[in-house]
Amino acid sequence: MQRRTINILLAICVIASLLLVLAPGALSQGMHRGNNTTKTWNIDEMYSAIKVTGITNSSASYDIQNAVIKTKEGKVATMDFAKPLSGQYFFANNTGIINMGDKMGNQTGGKHKPVMGDYSNATIKVAGASAVMVKKNITVTKHDKSGFEFQFTGLSVYLPDGTVKSYKLSTPVKVTWSKDSKTMKVVGSPELKTDIQDALKGGATFSATAAPVSLKTIDSK
């Protein structure tokens, strides 16, 4: 029962990992400059390695170890955090929250700026992670001075055994970021919980010495 509970909570919280990767600093470092409209957010896929750190009856906490954003032009922005970003997912309403106050300034826009590169040779670090989440079919629905909103309907999960499970969501997962409140929020669905629970039912983790994995390897599975 305990193992099943951990898997369910892991499944619920992993989707909130994407909350950090669209922080404005991540896309302002050479990927798109100038025009601050939704058209500049030419995002193709998002990748993130996550690890669950705690569970209670009402919520799950997790670490976001790193994140990679890929554009439709084949460019990527990679962010490896000196200290993992932490978030929480609340089970009652399928809602995840990350307070981006200090993190935005000190990590995303400060010392740990994203590293730009090409998709052809990009990798993501997986050591110690529970899985790599790949968000697909992304649509940016708002991007202005007050914040942004986006949604996605595709999800792939790269697992420690080297396999990938992919899902198409009939109900879009919606994500918002508010500049005033300095918070990011994700709203999932029962369908999402079921799919991720299926993907992560094994409960394995990558070893602490696991080598980085090529994005192309993940996408080819």
C-alpha cells in the first residue's frame, strides 16, 4: 500500500515540474529577443528531471533538478540548477504551486543562466531522478507584462530502464505565471493522474552515477 501511494503521489506531482521552465529569463537569453508577444514563444517541447522528496496525506513535495526547452527551430535552452527548485502538489484539487520569488532572481535570471545550444547534441542530466518528463503539443495562450499562460496535451515519460511511455491528453493541462504574486500554478485532471500513475508504477530511480541522456534518444523511443 505504501509503495502504491508513493507512486500515485509521484504521478500527481511530476507535472508541476514544467512550472519553472517557462520563467521569462529562460527564454530571454538569446532565444527570442525584442517582440514580447505570444508569437515569440515558439516552443516545441519541454524536458525536466524530477525527484519526489516528501509525501503527506494532502500534498507531495518534489525537486526539479534541471530543465531543457526546445524550440521549433531546433535550438535548446538548458538549465542545471546548483540547488534544485522545489514545488508542491495538492491532491484535493489537482493543483501544483511553485513560489518563484527568490528563485526567479537568484537562479533563472542571475548566476545560473540557461545555456544555449542545438537539439542535435543536447542532453539532460538524470542522476538520482525518478523520471524525465517531456511536455508536448504546447500552446502559449498569453504572454504580456502581467505574466503568461500556456497549455499542453502531450506527455512522454522517460524511465530509468530506458523506456518511454507516451500519452495524449483529451483535457489540456493549463499553466499560469503571475508577475504580481510571483507564483506559478498548474491545473491537471483525473486523466493526467491516471496516465502518469501508469507510467511510474515501477517506482524506480536513476542511479546516482547515471550519465546524461541525449534528448534525441528520449524522443526516438
